[in-house]
Amino acid sequence: MPEYLELEISLVGIRPRIWRRFRIASTATFADLHDAIQQSFGWENCHLWEFVEPRRRGNAIAGIPDDEFRDGRPAASAVKLSQYFTGKGTGKRCHYVYDFGDDWTHDVKLVGTGSDPERYHRRLLAGKHACPPEDCGGVPGYARMVEFLATGKDPYGEDPEELREWIDDLQPESFDLAAWKAAFDR
């Protein structure tokens, strides 16, 4: 029977918590996990990223190698999840950092392992709240948007019409699991 890792991923520094939980094949790589996080959160995959030990920019686990700087970061496509998330225990974690400008840090926590008679690559199980828009300024920029949506006033004192146009149809509380699951599970 195929083995799976059950992971819960949440954005660090945002309340209410924005999170996703999914199963992914234990044979998957960190590149596969990157793709799963991108799709489950609705990111556009247009920035640099890496997986690091769970302390502020800790040791690199995997990412996009940078030959120019010889940073020693292992290629995410060459590092299997099972090499890091070992054993049957839970609680092992790492951080996924996406967009080195906005610095979106995702806490990636192993919540379980197990087998399933059904064979699949990944399955979205649960989640809550919409993901922030790309390039919104990280946690402070997203907080600005949420406050604007609640009050109609830009806490930065800028033109509210420009902010309203940029926010478009952001609905921070929304997350339609069935719709996201249909796209993610393919």
C-alpha cells in the first residue's frame, strides 16, 4: 500500500490563521511539496523560495540552487520528503519561505504518516481562509488590506480608491474546500 505524509502548512504571523492540510506521497520531493503549497494556497509561483530549518532563516534543507553564489542549497528536486520527515512520529517541522521580498514564511508540520489503499500523489484535506495576494507587502501589507476591507480607510493614509482597485475581490475569510480540492487533487 502507498505511504503518505500528512502535513499542515500555515502562514506565520497572520491572525486569523491561514492554513492548509494535505497528504502527499512519501516518495515526493521538496520540489513536489513546493508545488503542493503553491497550489493549495493559490500563490502564483513567481518568486524565489526555499525550505529551511524552523528558526529564522536557518539551515537550508532544499530550494533552488544558486551556482553563482555557491550557497550549498540542495536542489529541491533531489531531496525526498522522507529524508527529512523520518519515522512515524509527528511534530517534525520546517519552514517554507516564499518571495524573499515579502518574506512569506510557512510553518510546515508533519501531523501524521500512514498508508492508504488508494494510490494518489496528493490530497487536500482541509484549510481555512484565503491566501494573501502576491506582492502585497508581506504580513504588514496584508494586515493593511484586511483593515481597509473592515473600515474602508487606508491605515497608511493613501488614496483609498487605488487600494480598493488593487485589492479587487479579496475575501480574507473565504476558502471553498470543495473547489480547491477539485483542482489540487488532480
